[in-house]
Amino acid sequence: MTTQTYDVCFCGWKLTLHLRRTCLLWLALFCVNSLSADSTNAPQPGPLPWSPTEVSYLCDSTNIEPMYQGLPVSKWIQAKTSLDPKGLSLTKLLTLKQVSNADDWGTVHFELLINYDTLTNEGNLDFGFLNKEGDFVGCCYADCERATNGNCLVWWNINYDQPGKHNIRARLSYGGPVLHWDEIRIIGPALHFYSSNVCRFPEGSTLFDSTGASLEARLRERTAAYRIELQTLKGQHIKNIIGSTTNGMIDLEWNLVGEHGKKFKGNSFIGLFYVTYPDDVRSNVPAKTQFNKIGTSPSE
């Protein structure tokens, strides 16, 4: 087999090599491997920054409906999910329909034409309003359950939010397996609602311990008279507390001693807050809530 002569420069020296063709091939492979090994020590470019394709939209704005994956959001939802089996517009899909008035506990119900089963698998539904800055603020105690027709039934306890006029809205967040880390957020149109609760219970204020209970409420006016009736879960009378306020707050400590000097030892009791404001022409429905002892299950 013939050999070939090659001049090679190495570290400033010129070398003359007499190699067969097969030896030349091995030399070339050695050089390639060496270059690959050296490149591992060189600075490597970092990963490209992640660019989410999150879509946010306010239904009753003047903005054009945004696109997602080449489709208007409403069409994408209809084509890729089962949230909207009737093929509705986003506005109709997220329009709240009141289906009940507030019950004795201050809970009111609304219906949405969104498929509940699909929502619970791949999405979420919030209930709230827009603040002065245009940010969505969720109501304190609200949640969603399945209606008998398969739609979403939203319940809201008005006794934990400010009384008066509200422009309440539903917000759909969808981020199932198709979207991975991306999410579609759509805020529905406003429903004008007057909340008739006479006071607002601060969140987390209905817990008590063996030493006593705090009876707290925020009022819609600074001046008011009140009566708080405490009952067992079965409706048996425990105590009446009567007073008035000029600072728009009820903030009392109850030592758990009832009307006849007997201390309440149960794990739960009910508070009925009767509030009368100076401009009232008729009696208000009381705000009702349940107090539970810390670390126990609700029971008598």
C-alpha cells in the first residue's frame, strides 16, 4: 500500500509525516475528538428565555378578542375544549345569572353556561369584581359547584364582603395539558348586584378558643345600634349582647358565659348580628355566621 507525505505545523514546528491513507483517517478522527473535548470547557450559550403565550381579556372592554394559536380565543375554546358545548361568545359564556336570593346564612347562587366537569379537570373559576385600578379582586367566600344540568353553579356568601352595590364578575382561567404553563384568563361582563347584608365579618374572625370569642363586624355606617344573639347549632338561646357604636365597627370579647352564668363548652355556636342604622325605616335581616373552636370539628 502506498504512503503519502504531509507537512504538518504543530506548536510552531513543521513536521513531515509519511502516512498510509488508513493512518490519515485515524489522525483526522483523533483531531475531531480533541476539538470536541475542548469545546466542553468553552462558555456555552444559556437557554433561550421562555416566552409565555398567556392571554388575558375583559369581555366588556372595547378591545378586539385576542388570538391564541391562530384562532380567536372563543373559537379556540370551542375547538380544543368542552367548556363551551353550545358555541357561545365569551360574553355569553361568562354572563352571570342569579338563580337564588340570599338565604339565612347570606349565601346567594349564580349560574354560568360553562361545563363544570371540564372546568374542574383543566381550569378554574373565580368570582369577584374590579377595583379602582382595574385589577380583579376575588370575593372572600365564594366557590363553584356542579348544577343539575351540568353547568357551573357559583355560590357567594355576602356576609364576608362589603354591603351595598357591587359589579360582580366571573373569571375563567384555563390552563390544561394542551397549554402546559400558559394560561387563558377571561373576565366576564359585570352584573349589577346590591348586597343587603347589614355588616361584614372579617375573614378568619369566626374562630374561638377555651378562653373566649371575639365578636367582630364592619358596618356600612359609623353610627349604629346592634344586638347579637348567640345560639347553639340547634337554635337554643345562649346570650344576647346589646350595644351601639360610632366608629363603624363591632369589636367585642365574649367570655363564653351564657345568660344564666353557665359557660358554653361546645365546639360551635351561631351568631346573629341585628344591626339598625339611623336612616332605617324597617328592620334589617340579621347577618348570620357560625363560630368554631380552634382545633376541633364543628359540633355542639
